[in-house]
Amino acid sequence: MNQLQALLNDSLIRTKHVENAAIIDIKERKVCASTFGFNVPPENALNLIYTFYKNLLQVRRGGLYFKEKYYKCVRADEHSIYLQNVHGGLIVVKTKTFILVATYRVGMYPSVCVEAVEKL
């Protein structure tokens, strides 16, 4: 297990604040670490990168599809996007180098993703 996977497990999964998480390398345009069993398709990784650089206003208005599920935007700024649907939600946080994406169920506290990003 590499350091990024350890960060995901220690800072997010073990706290039970998020269900699954992955880290996308912006420059490489691919997932460089993810929690066990959480597969982020390449087209979804590219879409999340594109969202922060070209599509944020549209996501604020119309939401986002991720892994064939629709999420309504609750809040978005240049560094983070909070999205929800009836089953839970999705949080996406951006640094200069990485994008962290995590899923959560109702009752979980996804805001800890911001703290995990600070450790990156």
C-alpha cells in the first residue's frame, strides 16, 4: 500500500465519515490511489478534472453524473464541490496536484475530506 492509499484509509475510511474515496492526479489525468473496491472509470476522472477548470458553473446549476448516478449540487467553489442524491452524496476537493473524490451515505460527515486534503 502506498502513502496515498494509507492516507485514504487512515484519514477517511477508518473514521467512517466517508464510504469510498480516490485520489486523482491532475497532471497524469488518472487515479493514483483508491480505497479497496472503489473503481473510478477514466472518463469520470477526466470529467472531475474538467469540472474544476471549465464546468463549475454548469455543475452548480445542473448537478453532476458520477458512475452513472445523478448528484445535485449543494455547494461549489473553486476548491470543493458537495453533491447529494437520495442515497448519500459525493464530495470532490481539489489541490494544485490532486483531486480527492469520496462517496458518503446519509448520516456520514464528508467534510473531513477537506482535512484529508490538507494532509496531501
